[in-house]
Amino acid sequence: MEVSFRLLYHPEVVSADIARLDKRVKGRLSRALAQRLETQPESFGRPLRGSLAGYWKLRVGDYRVVFRVVRSEVWVYAIIHRKDVYEDVLKRLEWRA
């Protein structure tokens, strides 16, 4: 039996990250989230280290999805272009590196 994970989003993912994406990228990310994070997030994602230990990343083209698995929920904290993602997600989480 396959476990289904519930996706939950940081408010800035909805208000800022998704709004910046073009239609093609939105479609690709939507499929990746449904096929990977809703079914087996830790099989498709890779663990982050250092200041972001405990979080995971999923690579979707040039974008990175930063998330954390908590029981049967996947908390998505950022969907940002790879060149800015780690600095931006640290600010979003109000951490000081």
C-alpha cells in the first residue's frame, strides 16, 4: 500500500515563488510535486546539510523545491531558481547562517 503525503506550503511559496514562474515551469513543477513529493518524498529528494540539515531538496530543471517531511505531511518552504534558493530559504526561515 502506497502512503500518500499531504503537501503544505509556506505562505511565500504561494504569494511569491509560484507567482514568478511561467506557465510551462508551473506545469512541470506541479507534475513533479504530485508524482514525487505526494508519494515518496525521501526517495526523490536529497537531504540538505549544514544550516539546512533536516530539510530536503527536489531538483526540477533549474528550480529547487526545499521541503521537510513531518509524519505524513510535506512542508514546502521554497520553490526558487537554483542560483538563489539556499540564501533565500535561510532568510525565509529566519535563520542566520
